[in-house]
Amino acid sequence: MKKLLLTFTLLVSAFASYVQAEELTFTAEAPSAVVMGETFRLSYTVNTHKAKNFRVGNITDFDILMGPSQSSSSSTSIVNGVRTSSRTLTYTCILRPKKEGTYTIPAATITAEDKQMISKALTVKVLPPDQRSSAASSSGAQSGRGGSASQSGQIADDDLFIVATVNKKKVYEQEAILLTYKIYTTVNLTNVSGKMPDLKGFHTQEVEMPKGNREFQLEHYKGRNYRTIVWSQYVLFPQQSGQLEIPSITFEGTIAQRVQNYDPFEAFFNGGSSYVNVQKSIRTPKLTIDVSPLPAGKPASFSGGVGDFSISSTISTTELKENEAVTLKVIISGTGNMKLIRTPEVNFPADFEVYDPKVDNKYTLKAGGQAGNKVIEYLAIPRFGGTYTIPPVEFSYFDVKSGAYKTLKTPEYTLNVAKGSGSSSTSAPVGYVSKEELRLLGQDIRYINLKDTHYRPKGQFFFGTMGYWLWYIVPLVAFIVLMIVYRKQAVENANIAKTRTKKASKVATRRLKMAKKKMAEKDKAGFYDEVLKAIWGYLSDKLNMPQAELSKDNIATELAARQVNEALIGECSELLGECEFARYAPTLSGSSEEQVYDKAASLMNKLENQIKNVKR
């Protein structure tokens, strides 16, 4: 059995090696940009030695100075018992451009192991010569060890600099802006360091750059040829209107500069020269962004979204029994300020028990903002049988392309809720009698035994005594008191706004306790999320406003209408802004979590006292 297993393993390994060795590829490679008058290498590689009939495409925009010349290589490796063989043939041509411009090198063909293969076409951009350098210094600019900086011993400002650009300078609030820092150099730059400043008025997120060694690209800029690379990118979401400034940044660059050796021994071993590290400060200019406020006429269902979005929904079932759960899933897709969108409100029927929605953010950072999906799951349980309708969920956002608000709706759903089985059903109709009550009916009228009857003299009867009347009066009084209390409670419960106002402080206190727990767990994002929920929920209940309609302006207006002083209104707006900013950029928050917690507790205590003392 062991021999059979060993033989099978060797056959599988041999087959895997054979399959891997037989996977053919035919690739082409050339630089993406070259300088006019200079030569460059064009190579084609096929991973087999059994190749013939290689044909280069019809190259008309470049002079072929040499080639195609052929070279071969082979290697073998064994990893975990798997043998891998690599054999390649490379065909090389030396080309020189005829004129400036962007040109396409057509595909080449080859017959590899009796299979006709075609490479991909390549695009090469031919740049004009550097206006400030000779042919030798232009060549040095490509290698990074020549140029004017090396010749003079000094690094001029136009030998190394960083350009800060934005894809748009005039935007609306919450509209995404792509900020790019790009390095331009003619010297041998080995390292760059710099810290992004605090951008006031923006919600900032850094774009993740490709990992590994990134290569410089050749680019013609203001009459010179530079090696360029995108150093960092950020997506900015302006949080307020007006002229917002992106301040200048100072980067520190490290350059390996070539120096001449006058010591004959060092000159002999180092080729007459060596390299030293030179530091240079690089300062980028500041940028100004013109941010326009969102236009008036926001729909009631506006949730703060700015960008380009779509909405869809699904429901787990439309046929269920009472006390069974139903899940409504709403998916918001698109590109924009996805993270800052508030959760839409679903108007479930009054007889449904509704739980807090579960939100799952599935998006990535792109040049146009956060692209992806926000998946929201609403869980509800019908407590009574019947036919119910879940109305469409409305989602409004500001479309930056058309400059107008758009309102999207999900489908309407009709639920058929069947009555549950068992005598404990809460949907029993009026007059319903259970089986247990039916068994007791036979004992309502019982036989009166007249034997052994004892009579009492007059005056000893219980009828007409004080105890007799108390048996009637006390239950009657208790019944009247209970009716008064019940009616008062029913009236208060019918006033939903008053009920929410009374419970606002208790609900907010529970939220703050949860925030304190998150703070103890070192969960910064969770802490600020719970503080925001406490403040927004308190204001929503206290001011009797849906959370979808809450904004800093609306809150300020409502508090002012309730005669809350301006200092407290300003304190409320300032704390909301600080929490929203710290929620998405906790490392840039100005206050500690303890200070924010104390501010929130103090703010709601002050609001409770002032709003309670105001006559409405």
C-alpha cells in the first residue's frame, strides 16, 4: 500500500511539473518614456527553447539600430517535492526614436512548440531633449547620477521639488477631492520624509499606495526631463463652505551626491569618485479650495450623501407567522462620502417590534471618494396577524454631476402575517375563551345544601354592618383611583412627543455608559460613535425631531426657539463637530476621551435644566 501511495505521489508531482513547464507565455518589454535622440532596449521573451519563426512587427516610428539578437537561459528548482523548470529565449532590439510624440510598437509573433503566439503592443512616449542639459547630462538625468546638480556640487530648487495638485478646486460641501504629492528630480534621490499637516475643515483619508519598490517614470516638465513618482495621495471631504486652505508642507529629501576623490588610493578603488548623502528641504506651495454650500431645498429624506449613488433592497420573506422575524436589507451603492451617510429610516407598521439596524460598510478609497456598498439590515417582529405594508425606503443625496438633489426609493413590500399556533397567542379576538376557562364553567352554579342551616338573631347579621359596607366601598374607591391613574397614563402614552421627551435623558445616560465602557476598552472609534449616538438621540427625543432631519443648523434653530442661551447652543455645536471629526480621524482629535465624555455629560445636564424650565 505504501509503495502504491508513493508511486501515485510521484506521478502527481511529475504531472504538476509537466503542466507548469508547459504553460507558455510570450511577453514584450520597453520603457514607457524615452528622450528624443537616445536609444532604448526592446525585448521579447518566451519561456521555452522550442521556438522559431520570430517576427518583429512593422516598426516605422523608430530606427532599429541593432537586432533582433537572441539569448537563452534555463533554471531548475524543486520546492516541496515539486520540480519546476524554467527555460527562456529572449530577442532584443536597440531602437532610437525618429521624432517626438506618443507611438505604438506593434505586436510581435513567434511559433513556440508548434503554437502561434502574439505579444501585446507597447506604447512609448518620446520626450523632447532637456533644454538645460547637454546630451551627456540628459543621459545622467535618466540614471539619476548626473545632471547640473552633480556637475556644480549644488542642488538647485529646480533639480528636486514636489508638486501638490488637486483634481478640482471648486467643489460642494462633502464632495471628494483628490490631493496628490508628486516628486520631480534630476538627482539621485534616495529617501523622502514629511508629515501631513492638520487640514482644518476637511475629513481626510489617505489613499493606500502600491506596496513594494515603485519605479520612477520619465516626464517632460517646463522644458526639462525629470524622473517622477507619485509620493502620496489623500481624499479630502470639505466639512464646511468658504475658502479652505491646504497648507504648504516641508519635506526632507536625502540625495546621494557624487564627489570627486583627490586621494589617489580612493580614486583607484572607487573609480575616481564617491557618494555622500546630502539633505535638502523641499517645500510645497499652499492650495486654496473654493467650497460652495449645498443648495437650499434639501428633501426630508436627505441623509448627507454627496456623490453618485444607487439604492436597492431585499426582504427575507413576505409570508410569515406572528412573532417570527423578518429582515429587510437595504444596499446603498456608489461613490462619494459613503462613510458619512446617515442610515435611512424604515417606517415599519406600529404593531412591529423593531431593533436597531446593523450596518456593514464595504467600500474602498478611490479618487472620487469612497466607492462600494453600505449594507443595512433592519430586523422586525410582527406581534399580531394580518396583512401589513412596509412603505418604500426613501434615500436622497446631492448629485455633484447635475448639481441637484435626487431621491431614490426601494420597492414597497406587503407582508402576510398568519396567526401563531397555541392558546398563548397575543392576537386573540375580543370574547375569546380559552379551554381552561371552559372547564371552569361547570363549577359556576353549585348545589345549595339547606341541611344544618343555623339562623342568627337580629343584630348579629353581617348585613348592614360597617365591615359589610367597607367590603363594597374600599374596592370601589380602589377601582376609581386605578381608573384615574390608568387614564392619565394612557393620555401621556398617547402623547408620543411627551413620552420621548421624558425618556430622553434616561436613554442618553445608557448611551454614555456604553461610551465609557468603550473608552475603558481603548476602542476610540466605538467611543466616539456611542457619544454621537447619545447626543443625537437625546436631541432627537428632546426636540421631537426624527434623526434624519437633525443637523447642526436645525438643532441651533430649535434650541433657540426653546429659549436656550446662545453659549450653550454654541457649546452643543462645537461638541458635535469635535466628535464627528474625531470619529473618523481620532489621531487628530484635540481633546482626550475623558474630556469629551465630561463635556457630553455636562452638556446634556445643562440642556435638561434649561429645556425643562422653558414653558412651551
